[in-house]
Amino acid sequence: MTSIDPTARIETGAVIGRDVSIGPYCTIGANVMLGEGCRLVSHVSIAGHTTIGPRTVIYPFASLGTPPQSVKYRGGPTRLLVGADCDIRESVTMNAGTEDDGGVTQVGDRCFFMVGSHVAHDCKVGNEVTFANNASLAGHVTVGDFVTFGGLAAVRQFVRIGEGAMIVGLSGVRADVIPWGLVQGPLADLFGLNIVGMRRRGMSKAEIHGVRGAYQDLFFGPGVFRERVDQVGAKHASDPQVQKIIAFIKGGKRPLTMAKHRADSGENA
């Protein structure tokens, strides 16, 4: 049964699914769609052409679907799409897209956004991504599944974050991060692999060992990096996790975050 507090303000045209709970002082725009079972605790603002997936819970002072913070935005009906079963905590902000990059900001399913985290215009965030307090994405960032951002981490525009990467708190990410990479630092460097994340995703010791070996060959082997990418790809042709890393590197159009230390001591084993 849908429950709407009498102090909430819902514009004509908004679509409210079954069993939605809208708490005190929430404001819902005319072009908003709330999936079934969503819960808005109180003081939530959802504007623009925004769709919230089923069973997502949104806490006080979150602001979703507002216009992009971009001088290139021309006022068009761009969108924000948020997936199912997300947990969006206090003061989280997410902006709609711009006309120049498909017009959509998109967040996947089962994501956890802690207090004050931010998703800027035209970002694409995968499934089961975690943002700790005040982690922020600039515009046009792409984030793979199972990525974790530590508190106050920040990612610059157009960067790609590969599947399963760990961005340590207080890090400033300025270049692409390989799948399962562990990066840290004010101008972040690659310090190893997210071994804990790999174990949590059910990867076997053999699979982790394969990725570790490929990592060492890629970043610390002899010769030119571009040549090492092809060599490692051929050497680990039957390893799907390594092939994800190789495909990610080859698919990049911008700089790659490179390794800082030779030893494995930077890995969060």
C-alpha cells in the first residue's frame, strides 16, 4: 500500500509505483517515476526526468535529477536513471545528463551511496558500486560493477574505472583504472590489486594468481608497455579475468593510471 505524508508535494504527472512510501516534506517533480516499493524517508527532492528503480531507499536531503552542473547544458529534457535496490543516504546528489553525451546519467542496481557522495552529469555507474562519504565523480565518468570508492575520493572528467577496482579514500583519480586495480594518493597511482574484492567476488586462488602474474608482467616486465599488453594478452589467452584487463587497456582513449611499486605489498591482501 502506497503511503504519502500530507506534507509531501507531488506535481501532477509524476508516476508513483505500488507500495511506495513518501515521508514528510519530500518534493517530487512532474516527470519523476518511482518504482514499486521505493521509500523516501523525508526531505527528499527528486526533479527533472528521473526514474528511480524498485525498492530503492532515499534518505533526508538527497537531491536527485537536478540540472547538470555544466556550462554546456542547454536546458533540454535530459535524464537520470537509478536502478533497483539502491541505498542513497543523506545529502547525496545526482545530476541529469547533458545533450552532448546521450543525455543520460545512469546508476545500476544495488549501489550504496553514503553521506554527501556525488554523481555528476553523464556518468555511467555499474551494479553493486559503493561510494563512501563525500566521494565524487565529475562528468562523463564510467564505473564498472563492484567498484568501491573510499571517503573523499574524487574522479576527474571522462575517466573509466574498471570492474572491481578499489579507490582508496582521499585519492584524486586523473586517469583510467584497470579492472581490480587498487589506486591511492592525491594524484593517484596504481599500488596493486584489489585482492579482497576479488575474493569477495568468489574468484579462486588460481584465478587470483593468474591476475597477479599478469599484473607483474604488464607493469614491471621488460620492453615497451604497449608491446607488453599484447604479450600478456597472448600468454593469458584462456584467462577471462586477464582478458578483461587487456580489453580495458586497449579500449582506452585517455591516459592509464600506472603502477607505483614493484612489490605486491601495496595490494590489500
